[in-house]
Amino acid sequence: MTFYLKSYVYPQRMCIVAKDREMLLQLLECKYSVMFINDDSIIFYPDEIRISVETSEKENVGILENRDIVEVNSNGLVYRSFAYTEPDSVLFLGAKCNSNCIMCPAGDAERKEGFSYNLNQIETYIDYLPDDLEILVVTGGEPTLNPAIFLSAMRMLKDKFLYTQVLLLTNGRTLSNTEFLNNLCIVTPENFVIAIPIHGDTAGVHDYITRVEGSFNETLIAVRKVLDSDLRVELRIVVSKANYMHLDGIAHLISKKFKKVETVNFVGLEPRGNCAKNADIVYIDHNTAFGRMKSAITHLMEHGINVGIYNYPLCSVDRGFWSICRRSISQYKATYHEKCNNCIVKDLCGGLFVATLSFIKPDVYPILAKREKSHA
């Protein structure tokens, strides 16, 4: 969520939101920087800078809740980096990446030149997060590219979050380095999972998608080393037109080489950035994708591997597989087609990406009765 405060002309800051006097006093007692929303004005503490809230800004300001974390830049752009009411939270370490996947929701320029946080900003953000989070996702870009900052951040997470599941989203390539992996093992939080994507069953497919020669071999080496280190591993298969004919091969590769993997998740596309730019060669409709996923999912289950389905509406998935579908799309990115209003399972369905509905305009098939929709 982003919006502008036209009256803000001060230095960039990160702060916690307070909407009542009691919360304000609690946060100030902790010596936090605070954005206090008070009627038609906002007061930034500890500076006590007061700015007016224009009528056009009130709706966006009103969405903020107590203990949300926001960043305000010198031009008045407000970005909500943590929403207290959402179950998941994200630690974003920077947009740069050492791959440039053709279906990534970020664009080429963002991957090559994107913004990164410094260690002080990361430390402040972690300090501001509540320590009773259910899930914290560490992501980027590729979050491990600056080893010093990444390992320092992981140590902070280990010290603060004793029960929170910390999920690292990484392409895995840096973890093929034994020294780096050993250093990571020292600072991993108690409840820690590493999620790594495998895009193909051969170097030709995987490297075509990442656009980095040798990335397939690096990834397989990394997965093996991580598993041998007794860290928990989730593998992800991002399903696209570029690899959907290889899903069975990927499943067989996993069951043969990586029996200790904890979960394999099949992930639907978010058509932004590179994915939108390359839509003609990567985008595949949900129904066709699921039709190719079924045998791969069944194979993995038969080999004792847990499976999940991310970013797919229930109407595109056979009813027998609904139990492994996850409501995986963040609330601010999720939406529903107008046809979904009459669907009897809408409350159970994770919906669609806003970008999917606006860019691709996919077909949906509302569940109106208790008979199962079949897929070719």
C-alpha cells in the first residue's frame, strides 16, 4: 500500500503508526519513531512535526492501523511495509537479483539496479516488528546477495523470534557455497525454512527461465547441501508456459534426488514485471496449468512428499485437491471476478491477483452447486 502526503517535506523516516493516545504513549515509552494520526493532522514523534491531512488523503490514511510500520520518503510517499492485522509479515532485503527470470513479477531494471536497505534500516524494522508473529518471510530480489547484511539480519531474527516461522525465499544459488552455507547455519532461527525454486528437469529448461547459464547445476548443488545440513527445505515450482510440459520430469527429479524435502509447492504466476512483459511465452491459464500439475502432484504424494498449490482459484482445481490449496495471495494483492460473488466457496478461495484480473482477464467458473467441475 502506497500513497502521498502532500504536506510532508521532511527527511525520510521509518515509524510505527498510532491512532489513539494510549498506543502513542506505549510506543514513545519504547523510544520508537511514531506516526500519530490525529483527526485532520499527523504528528511525527519524537520530532513533533505536525502536517495537515488533505481531504483526498483521508481515505488512505484511515486504512492504517495501530502498530503498522510505514516508511515515508522526502517526497511524502508513504509505504506500509508491515500491516499489523495481516498474519504474515515480510522482511525485504533489496530488489537486486543474480537471476532475471522470465516470469518474475519484478522487471529487468529492478533486478539489476533495484533499491536495497542498509543494515541500520533493517535493524530498525526488525526491532519494530512484534515478537509474536506467526510467519516472517525474508525476501528480495535475491536476499542473500550481500552476505554481511543478510547474515546480520538472520542473527537478529534468531535472537528475537523464538517461535515465529521464518521462511527464506531464495533462488538458492549462493547456498551452493559451502562457507556461506555454514555461516548461515550458525545464525538460523529456531523455526526456519528455506524455499528454493526448481524451474525445470534439465539445465536447458531451468537456465532458459532464469536466463543464467549454470543456474540449474548451482541450484541442485545448493538443495543437496542444504538438506545435508539438516535445514528444512521447501521446493517451489512456478508453473508457466515455459515449463508446464516438464512438471512430471521435475517431480521425478525431486522424488529421486531430494527425498528429504519437506514440501513442494506449485505456484501460479503474478503477471507483473517480467511476467507481464513476456506474457506470450510464459502465461498459462489456471485450468491448463492444473491439468498438467495433477500427475506431478500425485507422483510426489505417492513418494511421501507434502504438496501445496499456491495462487490458484478453487474453480480451476479439481475438488479432490482443494485441501492442498493455500490462500497464498497477500490481502492487498488479492481480488475476485464479479462472477465470484455467487460462488458458494468464495470464502474458502484465495481469489486472483489484482494484476491477473486487470491484465489477463482470465475465465472463472463459480461453484454454484455441489457437483465437481472436471478438467481436461
